Amino acid sequence: MAFNDLPAHVWPRSAARQEDGVVTIAGVPLPEIAEEYGTPVMVVDEDDFRSRCRDMAAAFGAPENVHYASKAFLTRMIARWVDEEGLALDVASENELRIALAANFPPERITVHGNNKSESFLTLCAEAGVGHVVIDSHQELAELNDVCGRLGTNQEVFVRVKPGVDAHTHEFVATSHEDQKFGLSLASGSAHKAAVDAIAAANLTLSGLHCHVGSQVFDAEGFKLAAERVLGLYATIYRENGVALDYLDLGGGYGIAYVDSEQALDVTGVARDLLSSVDQVAAELGIPAPTVVVEPGRAIAGPSTVTVYRAGTIKEVHTSHTTTRRYIAVDGGMSDNIRPALYDSAYDGRVVNRFVDAPETETRLVGSHCESGDILIGDALWPEDIATGDLIALAATGAYCYAMSSNYNAFGRPAVVAVRAGNIAPMLKRETVDDLLAREYEGWPYAL
């Protein structure tokens, strides 16, 4: 693929390059956005985001069977889009829940995760009337039952199960094996005990089981194996306790393409096979087939967004006596996208303000932070006529970029805008030094 081409399976569906070389998203030229909002700036294609919500809903039978994983990226605007598309919402912290409620997201369509839910968090869940709380420990189960008892409420819960499936993904995002912090063990019997205790709890109703094999998963067999193992637990509960469960929550983790050489997981095909497998296994086990729900985040938010940077310092670095590598520094980096440093993640980058067509040279795209590991794209062949001032956009930055951003080196988080049908809607303001200073106290309130 030529450098000026935009890989359609990586970039937002509306991405296009004009005759003058300028790239547009939803009909809006990216240089126009950079001029108005500065750089770095994240650009979210609203129609792309919504269309992926609808794709997921179609694949899994109904919008309410799809719980958008808000940890990928959440604002009130995002929550409203998810609500308007009819999806449910998965939150993993008290503040994510508060943002959803501030957006008037229906609490009965919210599922609450987290391995360390505080009493205040559990109280908020019960008071708000969330749809489901996913139990992650025996301690949490007892605490939630007590909270609901004090409030005079009853809470539907799922038990999070560790099915012991190898997701073939990065260690930091694999969540199904035994030696990690999430969930209750199937092998040790801990998950079974939690389910039985939830059934017996006066103020809780066990309505489902949950598992999550990991993130950025491309091996669909892991989802089927996890479902089969968790259904085995369901069968035991059904036989011993006579309780039929409404839901089997299989989490998310559907892999997307970050670079041209990758292909996203075929979610439609996976859903078809997974739903069929669940029905078949349930029939073989003699249990009522539960409704399968899923929690995609990256697969919805990731491809909908690009981050636009401005190229700054460019230098040639000798890698040997005969070879050099070109370093192009941009005005962002690991503070707005930690994923390359944390997970060794790859990205597709393109110049978006013009055509570049000079011979290609070995290039590394780096950020502006005081870390040698502040690398956005490690090794690429890019045209040597890329110059200071050019705009460079990275695709598929909608998930776990802003959500994991920081103020390292006192950088402010970037502005975020939504685009749709040629229009721009600001979503998040750029953080300034005034925002950073506003958090500080002046000093000791008394003389030492």
C-alpha cells in the first residue's frame, strides 16, 4: 500500500483523501480541525461509532445484549450515543457510573464491574438502581448484600468466573487465567460457592454468570471454550439449586486492526458461532439457554477515532556506520497514547495535510516526553519529504488512549471533537496549565 493511501479497515469508515492530499473525516478536513482546536486533537467520527454499535447489536440479536465497555472511552456525549443506539453500558468505577448517570443513561441498562468496589460505590449502585453488579469476590458479595439490606433494595448480580482459558494476547490484558486479580476461580470451586451464596443472600438475585478472556483477542475458539466451561457451572447450579439463570455475559475483547497487515476479528461470524454453540451446549447439559450478552469497547470506539499531531523536530540518527534512522517528533506522545510504551502496540500513521511522495526512508515517530520509550511508531518506511509543520494522524486511537492519558511532563490532555456530516462538535476541552495549577494548593496553611 502506498503511503498516501488510507487502509479502509483501519481508518474510520468516512476517511478520505481529497485531490489536494488533505484527509477528511466525515467530510471535515483534518487541517481545519487542527487550526481551530490545536494539536494534538482527537477526532471522533460519530456515524462510525454509531454504526459499530448497530453492527454489534445485529450480530448479537438485540441492542440490549451489547454492553458498551465504557473503560475504552467515556464522556457524557459518548454515553448519549450509546443510549440512543439502545445499547447497555458497562462501567468499571464509581466515577464512570457517575458520568453515565450525569448523561441520564438509564441505570437499569448499566452493568457495574470492578475488583475493588468501595462501600460508597456499592451504595451508589443500589441507590441508582443499576441493572446488574458483577460480583468479583466473596467479600464484595457480603458487603453488597449488607448495603442492599440497609437500603431495603434487592440487586441483581452476576458472578465473575475465571474459566482458565488462554486468550493468546498480551499478559497485561489477559483476564481469564488463574493468577490474576479478576473474578473467582472455577477450578477451585470459589465461583461455585459465590453463586450459591448469592442465591442464598436475602437482598441479592443471581441472574447470570460472567467471564472475560482478555482484550485484543483474535482466536475465537477462546470465547467458545470459556462459554462451555461457564455453562458447566450453570448446569451444576441448576441441578443443585433449581435456579435458571437469565444471562451469560461473555465480556468483550474482540480484536481490531491497528495496521494494514492486521484484520479485525469477524464479529458477525464469531457471534453466529458463539450463539449456536451456547444453545447446543445448554441443550446437551439440559439447562435453559441463557441470553448471551457481550461487552465490546475497543471494537466500537477504537476505529472511530484518529489523533492529529503536528510534526516538530526532525533529526537523522546514525544506527551504524552506514545506516541512519529519521526521527520525527510530534507535539504529543505517551501522555495521550501510552499503549505503544505499555503494550508495544503498533499504529498506522499518515500525513494528512498534503501528499508526500519522496523516496521512503527508515523512520521512527516519537513524542515530546522525557522518556526514550516515548515512541508512537517504532519502525516504518516513510517518505523523506515529511517536514516540520506537517500534520500526522494516527488511526484507531479511540480506545484506551484518552482513557489512559496523563499529565506527564505537565502536558495537558488533548482536545476531543466529534464530527458528523461535515460538522464539528467539541467533546472535551484541551487541558491548559491553568487547569493543572487550579488543582494545587499554595503551600502550608500555617507558618512552620
